[in-house]
Amino acid sequence: MRVGFIGLGNMGRPMAKNILQKGFPLIVYDIVPTAMSHLIDQGAQGASSPKELAGRVDIVITMLPDAKAVSSVLEGEEGVFAGARKGLLIVDMSTVAPSDTQRLAQEAMARGLRYLDAPVSGGVAGAEAGKLTIMVGGKEEDYKQCLPLFQCMGERIYHVGDIGSGNAVKLVNNLLLGINMIGVAEALTLGVKAGLKPEVLLEVIKNSSGQSYAFTSKVPSFILSGHFKPGFSINLQHKDIELALQTAKECNIPLLLGSVAYQVYTLARGKGWGQEDISAVIKLWEEVAGL
Ligand code: NAD
């Protein structure tokens, strides 16, 4: 199986490295040429464009910032569609709206290509350790063909339904994370202002019904130290809630807490904290509380 990987950023670079280390021949491309050099040094081949890459592989994985970038990599003049042979399998692991995935998959299938959406959870640390959770939407036989590649990058791999389902699961997860994080910020500030030590709150609540991933992971990793870099950024969380709101609009579903959460992350971005971990939203409450 000859594999191509496009988008070698914070997530894509370690994911591609794990595929390479498991012995798969790998061809890489990134719009920023220096992003490829680390992988080329380790034995990957570089491509001059997504089009050229597509002509040399059986599977193309994309790990790009957003749907606009995915569309340009696939549909652009120098894109994957222009260079692909019939039957090529495109696996988009970026986080995009399910409707964007479905549109791109339809365009791919109209050209005789195959498509999976396979967004991930677990962050840069999970990508580096090969321990991502991967949520896959698409046909069973395509999923099975890709499973050995997914197993290079992830530990928990779920085939969750048709094309777009992977991104739907991802958006539900990240909507919950974004809302939970704000709940933690608000409740923790109240506790501290009421005279409690945050360490005491951490110990009791991680063993009580108020616990969540946002609480048990983010409080010890970031909030107690007051250092909010690096992590899962406010910019990415903002993008993911935006995608959830877009999807809710398409489904005619109200997202009351999601809308408020979106405004909180917009405010945090306005404060200049976009690159900080999402737990940095607690600073909004701390400012008001004088902590
Ligand atoms: P990133 O910005 O670090 O990397 C994106 C890479 O894509 C960059 O190297 C960039 O040069 C490249 N790129 C952009 N446009 C391109 C184009 N037109 N052609 C070729 N290459 C192009 O982003 P990331 O943190 O690696 O995230 C990638 C995706 O994974 C996003 O959709 C994000 O939402 C999702 N995600 C990120 C995390 C995380 O913790 N960082 C966790 C889960 C999911």
C-alpha cells in the first residue's frame, strides 16, 4: 500500500511519522516546504503538489486546518482530483463540518474515487504517542483497507457510520468539551472565591458527580500552574463550536449552551489567548473575581 500524507502540521507530522515508522512507503506534501524536511530526513519522499502525489499512491491522507484547505488540496488546479487514478482512497482526518465532508466525498465519488472522513481526538500528545481516538465515516470495505494505517496512529478506532459520521461524532464530542470547560472555569472560580483551595476542590470533585475530562485533566495540567501553553487551543475549540453551530443550523436544532460557549471563546480570542489551551478561559472569571 503506497501512502500519501498532505498537511504536516502539529498533528499531521507525528501521525505521518508513525506511519513511516511502521514500514509503509510514504510520500508527503505540505504547502510550507520546510514542514516536509523532517519526514524526508526520516525516509519519506516529498511531492511537488497534491496532484503529483496523488498519481503515485493508493491512499491519500489529509490533515488540514479547515474545509477551505481540504477543498483547495482536493479540488484545486494542482489538487488530488487532478492527479488521481480511479479507485484512489482519500482519507480526510481534518475536523470539518459533516456537510462539507459529504459534498467533497460526492465530488470524489463522481470521479471514481473513494472517501472516508476520519477525524481524531487526543491532541498533539496523542498523535506523537500513536494513541489517538479515530472516528471513521464511510464504507466498511474502505474502513477495513485503512485499518492498518489507523492502527499506526491511534489506539481506539471506531467505524461510526456513513460518510460525514466521523465528523458528526467529533463535533458532538468537542461541543461537550467546550461547554464543560466553561462550566469548570465558572464553578472553580466560585469555589476559590468562597475560600476553598483549588487542590482540595480537585481531589474531592474528581471523585464526585461534578467531574468531567475538562475538570480532571485541565485543572491539574494547566489551571493549577497558571501556564496555558501548549494544549488544545482556544482557536481550534472556537472553530469546532462554529462547525457545531453550522451543523445545528442545517439540522434546525437549537444550541443554547453552544451559542454561549462560542461567545466565550470569541471573547478569549479577543483577549489574545487564541493559541493558549482552552482552560485559559478561566482567566475571564478570575479577572472579574479579582483572583
Ligand atoms: P496545523 O495548522 O498545525 O497544521 C496544518 C498543516 O496544513 C500545516 O502544516 C499547513 O502548512 C498545512 N496546510 C495548510 N493549507 C494547506 C494546503 N492548501 N496545502 C497543503 N498543506 C496545507 O493544524 P493541526 O493542529 O495539525 O490540525 C489539523 C487538523 O486536525 C485541524 O482540522 C484540527 O481541527 C484537527 N485537530 C487538531 C488537534 C490539535 O490538538 N491540534 C486535535 C484534534 C484535531
